Amino acid sequence: MSLTLRTDFGCTEAVIDDDCGLKRFYEVANILSDDLDILFTQKTDDFDSLMWDFIFKGHILTLHYNIYTGISIYPRKFREAPRKDNDAVVEVAKFLESKLMVNAARKYLS
């Protein structure tokens, strides 16, 4: 897993994992819940996509999963997001990257 940050859609989008399944999405959601005390405020579950909104340090962000593009996080306001929302995306993504790498190392060593 390597974190990718992109701004193709006018906001910062952190691609957490671009080749994964639904199990990985729930792993990421659990890390956010357990380690950052995140509560998901709105959940939209479609056939091939999940979009779960959450608040991180006062910023509304979206955890997104799509069967074709994987897992990403972006500001809920998308293109209209202020810089601080985009910075919050980067902060959450970097935390997730380190946490997922530690979890992968533990599985490898087990």
C-alpha cells in the first residue's frame, strides 16, 4: 500500500488503496473508528460504491469505496472545500498509511 494524493477533481483526494476489496474498506473504517474516535455521520451504500461521511477535527470528509477505483478520502464539499479541509484529508491519510503498514507488518511476521 502506498498513499497517493491527487487533485484531479479540484480538491485533495487521498487514494488509500486502489486495488482492494470491501474487506479492506471495513478495515480502514474500523481504524478510523477505533483509533481516531471517528463516528460516521451519513452512510450511502450503492451497488458498487460506499460513501461514508465523518467529521475529523471539525472538517467533514468522505471515506469512499468503489469496486473499480478502491478506497479514497476527500472533503465532503469537494471542489468548494477550503484548504483546511484538504489539509485534514492529508492528515487522516498519513495516519492511515502508517497504521496500515504496521498492520501489514504484523500479519507478515505472524
